[in-house]
Amino acid sequence: MTHGTHRRAIVLVLDSFGIGAGPDAEQFGDAGTDTLGHIAAACARGECEPTQDSTTAPETTRSGPLSLPNLARLGLFHAHHAATGAWADGVTPATELIGAWGHAAEISSGKDTPSGHWELAGVPVRFDWGYFLERNNSFPEALLEALVRDANLPGVLGNCHASGTDIITRLGAEHLASGKPIVYTSADSVFQIAAHEEAFGLERLYALCETARRLLEPYNIGRVIARPFTGDTATGFTRTGNRRDYSIEPPSPTVLQTLHDVGGEVIAIGKIADIYAHCGISRSVKASGHEALMDATLAALEESGDNPAGTLVMTNFVDFDTLYGHRRDVAGYAAALEAFDARLPELLARLKQDDLLILTADHGCDPTWRGTEHTREQVPVLALGGGLPRGPLGARDSFADIGQSLASWLGLPAMDDGTSFLPSCSSGANPQGEC
Ligand SMILES: O=P(O)(O)O[C@H]1O[C@H](CO)[C@@H](O)[C@H]1O
Ligand SMILES: [Mn+2]
Ligand SMILES: [Mn+2]
């Protein structure tokens, strides 16, 4: 088969960065959500200013309207306008756009991280995940009994729906005293285990998660997540960067797998390898924090591009979701967006002729919304290169349009789902094609 030469695709997933409620948001109780729009509005109202008692995180020093000049040039605010019918408050949309921009709705049954990532890699989730719906005594007794027995535990704490930071504050001391790990869930298809990194042991926590992963097989649960933390009752408890996700495998080959199968290189940065259950990954680079994730992405761009079958560099920027979205920290989310935006010129400077860059998200997590859960939203599709003319990509019916476009650019067999937004002349299956 003819195959694109030395082409690369770079996909940055801004975890939870929704740009307006999806067409089916009502069914999720999320009609009216808008992660970007509500952050911008709060900034415009002067609600995201540095405060006297602000923590020492440097990003909390931001102030004024939301300022994202580089994302604006890639068409972020235009995409948000197209998705919602309104310009985000206080922002300055770019007059000179450099790329193609659109917005995509999710067709997967859930609004969780694996569903969003698999769909954007061309594999929507059409089956229903298992969920633990009870807010208290959430897990079946038989499951917990088996976990306690197989992992030789003194018992478990939690067994409820919870916010991960709240539950370690509430149960951290009891965990230290009893040695019992904390198990909890959310509206997502997850089984989360929090334990003290030193007192319980990090490797022991990972092994416990693997046991849980095995025991959860009949329950159709998307992910087991290890949530290590440190601290004590005097200092308080803090989660560390050693989180690990144990996902089930995608139901069919994603575009990562398809590229890997033809000998291409798939470089997974941050959580990406875990999210795809290590399927179709050539190299996984772990990094904690957005600065380190961006550094790793830039390094991957420096080091890659020699593979004649093509290269995919894919990075998940998780802090938007974990540190700010779920914590309903609007100012923190705004500051993290601005810090991300400030690094984009370094990335753009490393792009080459045969590169396609896509910035997108996996779901929303509107920090102004009730509760602490994800929100069913559309995501931005900001694309640069790939033979794309500047301008609108329109409303995309599925995140899978991204996967199909990646397949086209990299000269791979077409995915079953999704419609490519690239011009047909730029398909990697026909690298001589001139656009
Ligand atoms: O509150 P924490 O532990 O961050 O949990 C959140 O993280 C999980 C995975 O994204 C979600 O299901 C959500 O509940
Ligand atoms: Mn996510
Ligand atoms: Mn999340």
C-alpha cells in the first residue's frame, strides 16, 4: 500500500476543555454548560483576580479578562462562537486566524475520559459502561469482600461517591491509623483507590489496582484509578503526580493502533498510554504538570519525524480537569489556560511542512456548574497544517472526525467512523496530491 512519507500528526488534548453544551446535554443534566464561556465570563466580571489568601501557586496571580492570544489565532473563540452562538465575554477574538477551526459533538454514551479519547481516535463508545449509581454503599459487597481477601487488606474505607480531594481530607487520618485504603467512585464508570504513598506504599497501591481491575471484569467498569497521596493530619493530605489509570481496552482498533500496525511511531505523553490501555503505543512518556507535559511534547517533536510510515505525538493536559474543573476552581482553570497559551509559540515554531497539529478536548468540566462532575459538551477542533485552508470546519457530528482526519493525513486505511475534514488532495495515501 502507498503510504505517506515522514508525515506527523500532533494531537494535544486539553482535558475537559469544553466549548458549550452538546446537542444531547439535557439527557446528562448539563444543558447550559459551557466550560470556556463560563470561565471567560467569570474573568470578565473580575472574579478571577489574585486574592490575599490565595495559595502560593504562581498561576493564581492572573487578573482581568481571559487572555488567550495564541489559541485565539488558532480559532478558539471563533469555534466557541460557532458552538454557542455567542462570543465569550471579555475576550479578544483574533482578526487574523492561522488555522482551521470547528467544534465537535460527542456520540459516545458517556462523558468520561476514555470515551472522549477513544472517540477522537476514531472509536466511539456505543455500549453502556457499568456504573456504581448508589451514592453511599456504592460497591457490591461481594466485590469488596473479594478485594479485601485477594489483596489481604484489613478492610476498606469510603465505599461512596466522592470528590477525590474531599475524601482524603475526610478519611486520610483514619486510613493512616487503620491501613485500610479508600475506595470511591463518581458519575463516571470508575473505581478509584486512594492510599498514602509511603504509609500504604505506592507499588502496593498499584498492585491493589491491578487486583481490582481483574475483579471488576464482570462489572464493565471503564477505569480503576490509583490515587496516591502524601501528608499527615498536621499538614493535611495532598495527592501526588503518581496517579495511574487502568483502563479496559478500546472495543476496536483506534487510529493509534492502526498507525502502530503499519510500523508508524506513536508517542504517548502523559496519561495517553493509560487511557488507551497501552494499545497501539510505541513509546510512553510520563510527565506531571502542564509545563513538564509541554516540555515532553516539544522534546518528542525534536526527536521524531524519521519514521517513513508516519508519526503521531499525542499529549493529554490533565490538570485542566483534575486540578481545576473537578475542583470547581474557575480562577485556577483560567490561569492554567493562559499558561498553556503562553507556551504555544514554542510548539508552533517546531512544526514542519509535513505536520498536522490538532488541539481538542475529551469532554467538558464546567467549573461553574453544580457538583464536581464532567459536563456533556462540544469540544474545540483547532487544526493547523495538513493542507487545510484557514477557515471554518463547521459543526462536526462526532469527535471521530478527528480520528478519520488523522487516518487520512497519515495514509492509513479509513476508520469505520467519522468524516475527515482534510481536503482529499492532502491524503497521505496519495502524497503527491497537490492542494
Ligand atoms: O474527584 P476526583 O478523584 O478527581 O475524580 C475525578 O476523576 C475521575 C477521572 O476523571 C472522575 O470520574 C472524577 O470523579
Ligand atoms: Mn478527561
Ligand atoms: Mn475528569
